[in-house]
Amino acid sequence: MTMADIKYIGVDDLDIDIFEGQYPVKDGMSYNSYVILDEKIAVLDTVDGSFIDEWMDKLKAVLDTRKPNYLIVQHMEPDHSAGIARFMDEYPEAVIVSSMMAFNIMKGYFNTDYADRRIISKEGDTLSLGRHTLSFIAAPMVHWPEVMLTYDTTDKILFSADAFGQFGALSRTGLNIDEARRYYIGIVGKFGLQVEALLKKAAGIEIKAVYPLHGPIITDELPLLLDHYKLWAGYESECDDCIIAYTSVYGHTAQIVRMLASEIESRGRRALAYDLARTDHSIVLAEAFRAGTLILASTTYNTGVFPAMRSFIDTLVEHGYKNRTVGIIENGSWAPTAAKVMKAKFENSQGIRFLENSITLKGGISSENIEALKAMADEICS
């Protein structure tokens, strides 16, 4: 799993059902940590607070009778930094290596920034362990401002913090592009410009493997993942699928969504429909970013849109959704307003093109709706 003198001491969380309070993780989650055994020993990151004992046992087993010299903190989010205080108490001669911003955040969590036991690292700084020389790469807002990546110039390994990670415990999954996409879009997706800056830095170095803080180590599949990251960071679609996100109270909106999906597929395009009241929004969000066309179908509710739709569009916009084609279907028995409200939510979004054809239901489905549906399908597939 690792190079001979680089050891994995991370943990799998098989009990977690929701990560960061919002992302369902049916296959659990990994919290990755690594040790480089050299003339001097460096530990890269800790783990979530629920697993500090397990992590410390793994660390001691790898160290045998030796003591670590450095704790490299790449990211201060608590699922990776919770063990800092325990480590520093256990190894009083060890030094923390991290960015100045990380030390500022550290003080908020641990009431100390270890001013007498630290090395403040900056872009391009290096640290020699003996055979291994580590170089540090600033990666602000991927996805916190303090993030620092570590590049092993000897074995050409990039320790990538939260970049290039994915949902899922290591014991249950290898690289899964769908879960990597859902992870990226949900957690990092807002910061495409910053990810592009990181990708430019990565393009300038030889990388044989990526060791992230979540998910599997990436070796042979690195070109595939990098290709996807370029698309995601550039807010480009991966395919011409049509995603239909909808809400329906009495079934009429759901019915016309099914009819539209059938019309689209009969014209040779794939259409996937998601009920926003029953499908986790992180899944639909990732699908919306994956595809080139998104149809939003909502009932009018309290002179606006149905709550699940409102929440979903807000999430889309918050994550920088752009450069896509969007179609609108609304339903309102006496005063349909959902279309106007949904469109207005994208007023500050870049590169959103609305279909010329839209559909307005007033309760049930009329013959005029059927004609509008066919016109929308034609426009989508043209």
C-alpha cells in the first residue's frame, strides 16, 4: 500500500452515517495519516477525535522504540487535527511543521500555538529527513485557508491533504469516481479557481502517487483522477446527460418529469430524474455538475418554490454552479410563480443558459403541456 519507509497509520470509521453533518456515507469514511521513517521521522497529520487511541497504538507499533521528530500538519479541520495535543504530550521533543495560518487556527482549538515547538513552513520551503526531502506547497482554500501540501521529492509522492480524496472507508472501497466527484463538489467545489492553481503547481512536478487525507492512495489511476479534477475545477460538464431534479406534491409534476425523460431518451440522450424530497441533495448536486443540462421542476409553494427545491438551488449557487443549460418546469393550480423564483436564484451565476421552451402546469397535464414537453425535448437534444 505504501513505499517501504512510508507507513499508513490511518483509521476507518465504519459507524459514521453522515460526514460533516450533511453527507451520507454508506461505506463509512477513512481518516488517513502517514509516517515517514528515515534518519528523522515525520508523522503527517492525525485523525478524528474518536480514533486517537487507535491511531496512537498504530503509531507506536510503527515507531517500535523510536521517537518522532516532526508532526506535519497539513490541514486543521478536526477530523485530521484532533490528535495534535495528545501527540505533543506523548512526544515532548517533537516539533510541529505547518503554515502560520494553521498555527493561528490551532490556538483556537488547543489554546496554544506551540510557539516554542514549531517550524512555520511557507511555499517552497524544504525539510530534510535524511533520504527523504520534503517540499511544501501552499494550497489556500483547498478547502480551508491554512492548507499546505507536502511533496516528497525523493519518492515523488504528493501528500495532498483534502485534495484528491473521496468518501468511503478504505476497507470497503477503492477509487470510485462517483464518490470522488460527490466529495469534491460538496466540499471543495466552490473553490474551483484555487483548485486550478493547485493543479498548475502539480503539473510542474513529477508525481508517482497521491496520498490524500480521505480515500485511497492513488497511483496508476492518477491520470484519470487528474482529468476529472480539471473538468470539475473548470466547471465543465463531463457528458451530455440531462438531469431532472423535481419536487411533486400530488404526483402531476412527477408524471410530466417521467414523460419528459422518456421523450429525451427516445431522441438518443440519457435522462436521469431525482426526487429532491427523497434523494440526498449531495447526490443530485454532483449529478448536476457532471451533466451538461439540468431541468428543474417544482410546484409553487407559498408563492415561491417547494422547500426542497429552494434548498437545492441555493446549494447549487453556493457551490458555484455555472456554464450549464437549465430548463424550467413549474406547477401552480391558480397562480404559478415557481419559474420566476427559480430563474431569479441564478441571477448572479455565470454562464447559465435557460432553455427557450418551458412548461407550466396548472394542476394536471393538458394537451398544451404535452406539446411544450415535446418542444423542450427537441431543444434539449438539438
